[in-house]
Amino acid sequence: MRLFILVVLLSCFACSTLPEDEHTAKPLALMELPDHFPDISFPSDNVFTEARWVLGKKLFYDPIMSSTKEVSCASCHDPSLGFTDGLAFSIGVEERVGFRNAPSLANVAYQPYLLREGSLATIEMQVLVPLQEHHEFDLNILELVERLKEDEEYVAMSLEAYDRPPDAFVVTRALANFERSLISGQSRYDLSINEGLSLTNSEKKGEALFFSETLACGQCHGGHNFSNYAITNNGLYLHYEDEGKFRLTNDSLDLATFKTPSLRNVAITGPYMHDGSIESLEAVIAHYAAGGKNHMNKHPLIQGFDISAEDEGHLIAFLQSLTDTSFINNKIFRDE
Ligand code: HEC
Ligand code: HEC
């Protein structure tokens, strides 16, 4: 019995950091930025106000946005999954299946352009995409506006937020206002930068591997949001069904290129890649270790590397340290 107590004590002394699930970062207040995050710029016609945010949040969770009144933004961007849906391809109205994997909306305020080929410049404009897509909401914006105008609460909220009744301007602005507040910067990794939390040895080794020249992950997935936002090819296939940025430009150098995703909360945002074709982080690492397929546009940094099972475990531990439980559980973003 005494021996048992001693062992328990010893093992506790040995753990110099908190166990992974026990760190309790205080959720950030609305629009509060961690010290190591750059400022967010709001368009001059859509500066942040609480009334705008409240309206945007209501719309985000409201299936009134879809033709069948059954699907909301949150159906595909669920806060408990880091604002993704856990599916390879998202499902919209009438169970229609789309052709791309839903990206996380964490820190979307920092994305310089939206969608996987970067075809849209603002979050405001992006709102119109799911609205009209056949496999998403399949609803005309004018019809949505009619619905909102018939709802006293929406009319009052819209007047308060933008001094005008519901219209396309209000819908796109309010949703964007809400989305810009989705700040994720309280993961264990962030706390190790800001709050003196020490990462485990395994996480630290994983961090060194991630930023090493051999693995080169950090060269594309670097910066405070773990992305340089480059639209490039990471060698997933020789022949892609989805042509990526080529759809936009018809330039063969853009064939099968996709925006480099942020890796924040990556442990809970699978399946991975533009088509959700990779199920696990282990399989993602195996893809990069093998050097991918030799697509004509494959980025020269994707060369392949040797990695031991132990180091793979460290790299995964590091990627898991980017999970921000206080963001995911933050009640202010939830429909409660
Ligand atoms: C049926 C599922 C579905 C619904 C509903 C949906 N989305 Fe999405 N969302 C996606 C998919 C899939 C993509 C990626 C599309 C692409 O790249 O072409 C995406 C992309 C985005 C992006 C771009 C993110 C980035 O990093 O480029 C934003 C922002 C976004 N959605 C916000 C919203 C908002 C706001 C709503 C509600 C008005 C919404 N979505 C409704 C599935 C959905
Ligand atoms: C040349 C730039 C580049 C390098 C180097 C790189 N990546 Fe990526 N990564 C990308 C691109 C581009 C995508 C998106 C591909 C797609 O959507 O099909 C991606 C996707 C991912 C995803 C999927 C994320 C998601 O939400 O779908 C993960 C995880 C990932 N990379 C991890 C890594 C790791 C770990 C390394 C190092 C071993 C690495 N990457 C190296 C460019 C790069």
C-alpha cells in the first residue's frame, strides 16, 4: 500500500506539465485577442458591434437560411468539431452531397481569401455561396430576405444592427461579423507561448520535427494560424477529380492547387484535405513521408522523409497540442 502511494507521488512529481485534458484556459471574451495574434481588420461598412454579432450568430444557427428550413450554417460548421462537420463531403438540403470537405471557421478572420481555391476576397461575399449552392441551402437571397422581413424579431434586430430592415447587405454583413469573432488562440501550444505552460517532452520533440528542414511542415503551415495561405499542390494524386484553382483561372500551373489549410484544432477537424480523403493524422504523415504523388504542380518541398514510429507519435502529440478546448467549449459561440 505504501509503495503504491509512493509510486503515485513519484509519477506526479515526474509530470512537470498538466495532463493534456486538464489545462483550463479561461475562454476568451468576445473579440479578445491573444497577445501573439495580429489585429483583425473589419471592413469600414461592417465594424464590429454586439448587435451585429448577435444577429449574425442567430442567422448562423437558423435553418431559415435553407430552402427546406432544415439546414443551417452550423449543420456543416459545428462548434464542437472546430466548426467543421466530420464528413468527407458535406450534406446540404434534401440530403444532397457536395464535392468538398468543409473547412474549419476558426480564425477565418485572418484568411486573405476564401474557399479552397481562394476565389473570394471577403467573408461577406462568401455568405452568398452556400445560400445559392444546389447542394447546400439552395435558396435565393431574395426569398431569404422575404422570410426575414416576415419575422418581427429579425426586423427589429436588423434595424438595431444596421439601421435598415433585413436585406442582402444585412445578411452578408451580420454573418461575417459573427464569423470574424471565432478566435482560436488558447490551445496548449498558445499557452506555452503566452502563459508559461510547458509542453510535454513529446510535444516539444514534435514541434521541432514540424519546423525542421527535413519535414518542412512549418514552411507551409507556419505563422500564428499555421498556414501561409499559399494555394499549392501537396501531391495527393496524379489525377485529381477536383481541379482546384484551375477551375477559376484555366491556367495549367493552377491545376489541382488548393489553399494551405490552417492546422489549428486539426486533431478534431478530420477527415482531411479538400476532399476529406485522408482519415487520420497518422495517414496524413504517411502521405508526406512517402513524398506524395508526382503531380506536375507538386510543390518542391514535398519530397518525402524517413520517420520512426516514435517520432511520428511526437509529431502527432504536437498537432494535438493545437486543439483549443476553451474555444470549442466557449458558450458564447454556441447555440445556447
Ligand atoms: C452543406 C454544408 C455547408 C453549409 C450549410 C455551409 N457551409 Fe460553409 N463550407 C462548406 C464547404 C464544403 C466549404 C468549402 C467549399 C469550397 O472550398 O469550395 C465551405 C467553406 C466555407 C468558408 C470558407 C472558409 C475558408 O477557409 O476558405 C466559410 C467562411 C464558410 N463556409 C462559412 C459558411 C457560412 C457563414 C454558412 C452559412 C451561411 C455556411 N458556410 C454554410 C460547407 C457548408
Ligand atoms: C508545400 C506546402 C506544404 C507542406 C510542406 C506541408 N503541407 Fe500540409 N497541406 C498543404 C496543402 C496545400 C494542403 C491542402 C491539400 C488539399 O486540400 O488537398 C495541406 C493539408 C494538410 C493537412 C490537412 C488539413 C485539413 O484540415 O484538411 C494536414 C493535417 C497537413 N497538411 C499537415 C502537414 C504536415 C504534418 C506537414 C509536414 C510533414 C505538412 N502538412 C507539410 C501544404 C503543405
